Amino acid sequence: MRDLSELPGYLIRRLHQASVSIFVEDLGEVGHSLTPVQFAALNATRFNPGTDQATLAGMIAYDRTTIGGVIDRLVQKGLMERVVSTRDRRARELRLSDAGEAVLDSLYPLIVKIQGEILAGLDESEQQAFLVLLKKAVDGVNDRSRAPLRLRES
């Protein structure tokens, strides 16, 4: 097997590389230094305020042992806060700061634009089909991931 471009794993890795590069470059151009994982953590926290670190990791399919560093950087940037839980004084809950809310509001239009850049090689109908198939493929291997997606139960 010589042609790696026939292997889905290789192609997925290459698309991921491009995706991260586009994301970081485009956000950098408007003065933000967020990574895709930091953005995911902010976004999930916005819609699930008061969640704990381990639950947040599952909600964005990120490793539980390294999510703390992501949160530490967001706290240092003044975008997220750790607050003492009202249910358990030993526990910490995550909330966006006012600055975090403002950053997300300002970035959403750019994030939508970036998604189009990532799939620029596909026309609109191909993009829709690709997303359907990609979601199906990801769902099919979720439980085999080191950090499976775990949706928060309501």
C-alpha cells in the first residue's frame, strides 16, 4: 500500500490539521488566541452553566485528565470562572465570565465562516452529504475513542 490518500485515517488526520490551522489563523487575524478545544469548552459551558470539569470533558469529547489545563488557560484569559458549588462546597462549577460571553458573541459569525473554509473543496450539496456521513462515521466509533462524547443528561 503506497498511496496514503486512499486511507480514511490519513485523510481525516489531514483534514483535522487543516481545520486547526484555519481556525487558529482566522481567530488570530481578529486578535484572539483560542484553540478549537478552548472554543468548544466555552461554547458547551455557555449552554450548560454550572457543570463540572469531568462532565464538560465528556460533553466535548475531550480527555478528562487534560481538560483541567484547558480550563486553567480559559480562567487565566478571564473567559471562564470556577465557582464553589451551591450543592457541594467541595466541588467547583464552571461558568463563563462576562468577557467569555462577549468573546463568544463576537466569534460566532467567524466560526460559521471557518466551517465553510474547512469544506471549501466541496459544493453545498457535497458539504451537506459529507456532514451526514461524517456524523454517522463518528457515531459508529464513539465508544472506541479515548475520549468518547458523553451528552449531559437533563
